[in-house]
Amino acid sequence: MTTGSVHSWDIATAVDGPGTRFVLFVSGCPLRCLYCHNPDTWHMRDGRRMTVDEVMTEVVKYQRFIDVAGGGLTISGGEPLLQPGFTAEVFHRAKQLGLHTALDTSGFLGARASDELLADTDLVLLDIKSWDPVTYRHVTGGEVTPTLEFARRLSALRKPTWIRFVLVPGHTDAVDNVEGIASFVSTLDAVERVEVLPFHKLGAPKYAALGIPFPLENVPTPDAALVQRVRGQFADLGVPVR
């Protein structure tokens, strides 16, 4: 019986895929993004072990509401591809119920996504956290290459994709860094939109509760002019941006 480490679940609208969605947050992530707002999902050991049957029992409670609202099921985290077997089985069961499925991932572990998992995935929410390798390592502690390879794989499959980019002043906002992502995304097929997500500090209380210093405590949120400039860089290359 397949089990996974689950942090929590919630019902969300218009932020984790189309419509109203059951969002399953799994525990465990290989990256340590400076701006992460869910530090309580970093470790698999801190999650609750659940079977796929237990997860689907919760999903079914909301199925009628989700169907009427044109939504579906999103697996987020943490990093869903740290638990690829569990993620794949939940998606397969969701598709048997006729639900739209969305995978929220950094793509860092994209090689772990089987063809079967992706076949049961209707939409990928792919975080491209930076283009410049040095910046990516500084911001996440990881390498950008696996994410770019995963993006190319999704493009070859013509898998509907939403690209997400977190805009952090002084960290990810360099013109060349944004230009690199925009140029890369413009070469991909099936990218429905890019979401430029302004950095925020809503997760700061979680760091305090865990006794962990928040790395970007003194970093300001981006102003409207910076957000507009970055969105314009994507739009100038014909990339649909929000």
C-alpha cells in the first residue's frame, strides 16, 4: 500500500491551477530557497504518513464542489517529486474520478517524474527560480540545469505549463537574469503563461515559530515599477505574463 508524507491540505481558488482546487501539500524538499514561505514542509519526517486511500477519502468529500467550480487537485509542497510514487498514484486515482490534476514543482527532481505520472498530469506549475547558475545556487542551494531539462521535456510532450518566477529585489531581479528566463521560456511549447510572483514575507512567522532566522528579513518587497519592468521583459518576447 503506497504511503506518503503529507503536511496538510486546503481548498484554494485561482492560485494553484484553474478553478477551485483541493491542494495537497506534501512534506520534504531538496532545495532551501531563501524566500521559502513554507519552511515547515522541508523535512519528510515532520509530515503525517498517509495512504493514497486516506488522501482520496478527503478529496472525495470535496469532489462535487470542485467539479461545479471547474477545479481539480494540485499536489504542492515541499516538493512532490521527492515522493514520485505517491504523487503518481494520487494523480492516477484523481484522473479515475475525472479530476483535473496539477503538479507544483521546482523541476529540480524532474528526472524522477515517470512518463506515467506525467500522463496523469494535466498541468505543470514549474518554478524557474533563476537563470544565472550562480544566482540559482545562491537563492536555492541547488543547480538550475535539472529544471531546464525538465522544462524541455514538458515542451516536447506539449504538456500545458505555467512558469512561475519569484521576484526578489537584489537577488533575482537582475536584467540579464530575467532576460535569460524570458528568452528560454519563449522557446518552449505549451507554456500558457508566466506568473511573476513578487517576494513577500508572509512566511516569516513560521521561521520564528521554528526558531530559524528568516534569511531575507531585511529585503524589501518589490515596488510596482520593478514588477512592471520584469513583466515587460517577458511580454517583449511574446511570453504571456501575469
